[in-house]
Amino acid sequence: MPESTPHNWMGDVLSSGKHEMVLIGSVESGAEEWACPTCGRRMLLRWPPHYEKLVLDHGDSTAVHVGGKGGVQVNDVVVTPAPASDVPVAERQWLRENGIDWDDRSA
């Protein structure tokens, strides 16, 4: 691995950024061909129920590759807990008794 590849203090390879995959088309088997114009990564995807992923060219394996089709695109995901009022009182009590501060108050 080249010395210019970024690593953290534990030796893990750090991501070199986010690249957007583009749908090229479909192959005879019905799988979709996706490519990254930034680094040359190419892969074939078959969607469920018979999911398959075959990487044809790895490109930059440290980059986070994202993409989408049909007006839907996945970029960043933010997870937020449901408001405390949506959790029944008995369940909030159980969470508190087990060291989970669902209401975001210090115990």
C-alpha cells in the first residue's frame, strides 16, 4: 500500500472522500452496471430477492461510494430517536431501570 494512503493511528485506511456512482445500464442477466466517474470503480448489482454485487474494477476502495436512481438518492443518514412521548411510560421506566436515559436527563 502506498505511503500516501491516509491511515489513522490504529493503521486503518481512512476514506478519501465521497464519490457518486452513476447507473450505466443493465446487462443481459438483468443486473445493473454502476460506475464511479471519479475513480473508475465499476460493479454489477442485482436487487432483492436475489441480491448480488460483483465488483468489476475496485477504483478507490477507501472512498465512500453513494448513488441512487428513480429520484431517490442515499447520501448521509441521520438517526434520531422517537420523541419520548411516543414511548409508553412503562417502557421508559424499564429503560431508566436498565441505565438508558431515553428522556435525555442525567440519572
